[in-house]
Amino acid sequence: MTDDRYFYEPARGHGLSHDPLNSIVAPRPIGWISSRNRHGHLNLAPYSFFNMFCYRPPIVGFASTDWKHSVQNVEQTREFCWSLVTRPLAEAMNVTSATVGPEIDEFQLSGLTPAASRVVAVPHVAESPVSFECRVTDIMQLHGADGTKAQSWLTLGEVVGVHIARHLVEGGVYDTVAARPVVRGGGPVDYFEITAAARFKMVRPA
């Protein structure tokens, strides 16, 4: 190891007080995933291992450490919704991250309202200004380079319905800053809000 570089092999441990990978790959959008199991019980959980992976068709995905209620539910019903976490909703999002039994409805726990979706049977968060209705395309268990299976499952879903609050669309363009999205940052407790002060513009080369 040189003096100006900290190097480690993840398989041997990082030797720090907090895993730096979560801090380096940041900020990360939060996938606020709502699902319903075959018995009709609702679940709402935030995932910072979330992103968009394809334009056509539009595909989003979230990864769950361990076989949690969200993955179990979407495997059963093949549907889920994603709702945008905004700064006014950050505390409610934090409530939904609690580890509770499958009989507990996180909508009720957090005081949020389940809004009926138009294409899928799973509700989305009424208070959120943006939501996606999704149908599952793949659920896969992740594995290492040596083939060893990890206790993590990646769920991918095609976006089949999009809800956007009208005040967030200006001149036909969605205003990311106006939505005040919250993203996961470094460290065990850090989150960030996207603001206009952090914005800069670049034109891609032709």
C-alpha cells in the first residue's frame, strides 16, 4: 500500500469502521418499493440499491439483501410500484425502513396513503409526486465471480405506468430539482437533497 492510497481486497475485509463501497457509489436514488402479497397484505420499503437500466422498454430494478418481504411479494404477484422519496417525505421513508413482520402495513405505520394504480393492482404512495407502476421481468440471485451465490436478489421490472405531478413539468421537461428528491449518501446515516446550487450543465459531443 502506498502512502497516498488505501487499498484492500473486499474478500479479506476493508478494515474500516464502515464499508466504504456504500459511500463511494453515491449518491444513490432510493427505490421506495410498494408491493402486495398473494393474501392482499401491503408492504412499503426503501431500497438504496435501486436504479434505471433500460430506456426501451423502460426497466428499473432494486437489489435486496436477503429474501425480504418485497422480493417475496413481487415473486408472488409479479408487480410492484416505485415512488419518489422527496425531502418532505424523508422522515416517513425512514419509518418504512423498520424491520417489521409481514402482517404490518408500512403505509399505516408511516401515515402514508396508498393510492390506487391504473395498470397494476399494487398501490403507490399518494403523497409522492412521482410514481412508476411496474411489472416484473426478472428476479435473480446474485453471485460472485467464482459462482458462489450471494444473499442478495435483483428484481427488474418494466415500467408500465408513470404518474407525475403536473407542477414538475415545465415546457415539456421534467424538473428534477423542483421535486426535491432525496438520495442516499456516504456513511451510515447520510442522505442528500438535490438542489439547484449543485447543478451544472454540459452538452454531449456530437
